Amino acid sequence: MLQQIRDRSQSMIAKVIVGAVIVALALFGIESVIGLFTSGSDNVAEVNGEPVTRQQVEIEVQRAIRSGQVPPEQERALRNQVIEQLVSREVLDQYAEEGGLYASEAQIDHLIVNLAEFQDQNGKFSKEIFRNRLASAGYTPLAFRQQLREDLIRQQVQQGLTTSEFVLDSERERFVELQRQTRSFRYHVLARDDLERDVTVSDEELQSYYQANQDQYRRPEQVRLAYVILDQADLADSIQVDEQALRDAYAEREREAGRRVSHIMVSFGDERTREEARRGCRR
């Protein structure tokens, strides 16, 4: 069986198919190959009527894996993150379209030329590095430019939201009141020459004033602790609990304890009938 598969893989038809896939990958990027095998697939999400297709998710996942950002064993977790990112992108794209935002070709050219990933050792833009980097990440030049255009527009939306602000009417009025408020005051500079005589205080006067105002120079006692040891055994020895207190505490807990009943048996016979027993249960 394995030999038959190997023989067929060496046939001319198989080589033509593999060659066609390689050419499509080189010319149109990884999205062409993924679109070939995922065409007609179902949508993974929908944002205001616009679908997020499984093909879009697979393209982003494969690009991340090929660029070395995520190891293959984390592909499942990456796929969930990609879905959330695509949903967020779709929301921003719809908001940008409603606002009429756009990015010019000159902006995109300037951004590409100044990206450090596409520059050589001399700090200049290199077409060869540019193409190699795009090919390793599964991008075509046109697809990469479109991705940059969308990213620039999304940045405009995000920056517009983060830098925008508003003020409530009450806040504006309060701010105006604070700006327009004034203070009126009077003052007099008391110089040494204004005193008729030098001020001298004797020790007796100081002592007398201190004795009359001791409360102003007193602060409550303070204790500084490094650590406190609480030993349960020592605390138990210092507390005496009599038998009656234990019984009262147990009775109190017993009254507040919950009850769980599995089933209730109701008997009937000589004293009452089945219907009388049922009526008694309903009561």
C-alpha cells in the first residue's frame, strides 16, 4: 500500500500538482493555497452582518506559525486568539468606513521604506530583504500593502477614541467658577522696630505657662511591637468554661442547625384512611 502511494507521488501528475501549488504560493501567497482547500467553509463569527470566515483565521494562523511567532503545538490556542483579533478588526473597520477614514499610498510607501525589518546594514531600504521577509511570512507585496493600509486606518480609529474627551455641563460650570473666584484679604508687616521694647521671657514665666498648659504638650501612651505570639494552648488554659455554658451553646447551635429530609413516611389504617393521611401532609 505504501509503495503504491510512493509510486503515484513520483508520477508526472503529482509533480504537476506540487509545482502548481509552489507557483501559486510564490505568486499569490499562502492565502491562495488555503483558499483552495477551505473554499466554501462556514463562518466562525459574524459582526453586524459581516462574516469572519474560517479561511481568514487559517491564513493568520499559518502566517504566525511560518514567521516563527508561535510554535506549532500552540496552534489551537492561537486560533482562538486570532478569531478574537479578527472580530475586533472587523469592528474597527466598520467604524472607520462609517467615518470615511483612509490611508494614502504615500503614507504606505513612507512606512514601508522606514521599517527597520526591511533595511540593510547601512539603514537603507532593500528590495531583496523586503521580498524575502514577505515570502517567509506568507505575504505578497499587494497583500502586505493592503494589510498596512488597514492597520493605519485602525490606528486612526483607536487614536481618535483614546485622545477624544468630553466635559459635562456641571464640570464646565464648576471649572469656570474656580477660575473666576477671588479672595480678599488684608495684612500688616510687623517689624522689630514696631515693638516698643525687647521681648524677654524668664524661666519662671516659661515654667508657669507650661504648668498651666500641660495638656498641649502631652500625647497618649504608645506601644511599639515587633511581633505578637498567640498560642492556642496558652489561651485555652486562661479561659474557664463550665458545663452549663457548653450545654447552652450546644443547644443554641442545635436550634439553628439545618435539616435535610430524604423522605417522609405517613401511615394510615385503622385510625385514618389514605385520603385523611394525605390531607394531613398537605397541612
